[in-house]
Amino acid sequence: AQKITQTQPGMFVQEKEAVTLDCTYDTSDPSYGLFWYKQPSSGEMIFLIYQGSYDQQNATEGRYSLNFQKARKSANLVISASQLGDSAMYFCAMRDGNAGNMLTFGGGTRLMVKP
Amino acid sequence: ETGVTQTPRHLVMGMTNKKSLKCEQHLGHNAMYWYKQSAKKPLELMFVYSLEERVENNSVPSRFSPECPNSSHLFLHLHTLQPEDSALYLCASSQQGQGSTEAFFGQGTRLTVV
């Protein structure tokens, strides 16, 4: 069964606008971590932001913030003030004890920023 | 510049060839991983090495053979591959256990099997 679900295969956003990329997850482990990675066309996976299951506040890193709704099992990525360089694939991932602390990835969302 | 380096960046090989992918991490991590990224499929974890011992092998065909000679280097030996093995192969490292970190990825090797 899919543990990480990203329902948006592709999204457009106007430059300087904010955009939300959806991610839902499924785990029975009370201790888990959620990650977002960016993959530009060069192929490298770039770590963006991390949210721990016990963290009380939503994680933020510069223009990236994570809208963590534990009861809904969602961990949406919000990118504020989009830039052309934000065009890339974005992957949500989870690490939990059920998977031996290995990262499980969602299918990704391709974000395209329009000038 | 990333702390995880993969070579080569691109590889084209015939089905009867033998080749190896190399990964090196300069981050002092104790775990290294191979992932396969095919078109329109989620990243698939292939192998995990923790403290130089293989701890995960997700039913990967034997034509893929990993090797971890030390905590900084990881290889993926390839032989008699199939065209469906064409994909982006990503190496990653992380610190497991106390003080665990996120995974850091290399830029990948884009493999084409002809």
C-alpha cells in the first residue's frame, strides 16, 4: 500500500505567488519524520525541510514552510514568493520505524513557475 | 557542491556489458543507499548499507550487485542488464542512530541500456 501520496502530478504557479504542494502519508508508528526534497533537471535531490512527528510547530526554512496537520496525516509544502528557479520536481518522503528508518518517497509533483 | 559524488553522470551500456557505478560521500555518515528512479514511478530503494553492512535488499535482481568497501564509498556493479533497467540511479548517505540526519543525495547516474 502507498505510504506517501502526492496527488498533484503537475502544477503551475505565477512568479512571486505562493503555491502549496500536497502530501499525505500513512503510518502506524507514532515516531516518524517527514521530508521534502527538490529535484531540478540536473537530477540531484536537494533537501528542503523536515518535520518531526512530535514537533509542536510547523517547520519553516526561508521561503519554505510545512503545513503539518497530524490528525489528517498531511504535510503540505508551501513555497512563498515563487521564483523561476523553483521549477522542478518536488518529492515528499517519510521515515518511520516500520520501514527500518528508511526513506519512503511519494510519486512527486512537477512544479512549473510562469514568468 | 554536494557532499555526495556520483560517477559517471551518464552511462550507455549494452546488455552484455559489465560496468560499475561509484558513489563517494564526504560527510562522515554511517549509512549509504542506492535508489532507482524510473520515469513515472516513485523512487525505489534498492540497497542500504549501515556501518558497511548491507541491511536492506528490496528484491533487487542479481544483475545488480552492490559493494561497500568502507563507510565513504559505495559501488553498484552492473552486468547483463535489460532495457527496462534504464533509469536514474541515485546514491544517498545519512547518519543513522543518535543524531540522525536527512539523506543527502548525489546528482545521480543516468543509465541507458541498449
